[in-house]
Amino acid sequence: MGWQEFMRLEHRRLEERREGMLRRTLGDPLPGETIEQLERIGERDRLRASHGLVAVVGSDGRASYRYIDALGADDIENRLAAEWLEEGWLKQRAKRRMNGADAVPVPKHLR
């Protein structure tokens, strides 16, 4: 994937987040979660997106936020790592929902 294609995809994802995609994806609370907690996670994500912020995971494994227009080609791996972290959490939630299990901890960068 080239840089321009990557940035087009990132801008599209940012727009989806502005529109509340994460909150819709979370659905109803799992045991151990509250609707307020999910609303707060969704609203914070929506606000970050409205400010043009995207998550990146550094080489130390810690997540932080950067302005989308400040990303460089060397940030692709860090940006993808943040996406994989979120996707993994969402997949774990879906699996636990099917099994009726308690919620998994929320990744720090989404709290």
C-alpha cells in the first residue's frame, strides 16, 4: 500500500469515527460494563476524531495520539499497530458476548 492510498484510508476511517462508528460497534454493555462507560468511550473517540487525532503505538508499545496531517510514511507501522490493538479488543468483546462472559479490559488509549 502506497502512502497516498494509506492516507485516503485513514481519512475515511477518521470520518467514520467522527460519525460514531466505535460506539455503534460496541453495542450493548457486557457483564462488568455500563452503558455510561461505553458512551464515554464512544464520545471520546468521536471527539478525538473531530479534532483530527489518530492513535499510534510507539516502539515502546505505548499508545498516543497524533494529528492525522502530521503523520509521515514512517508512521504507517505505528498507526497499523494501534488499529490491530483496537480490532483485537473488539474481537475479544464479540467472542465474550457470544459466550456470555465478562468484559475484557478497555485498552488504555480508549479510556
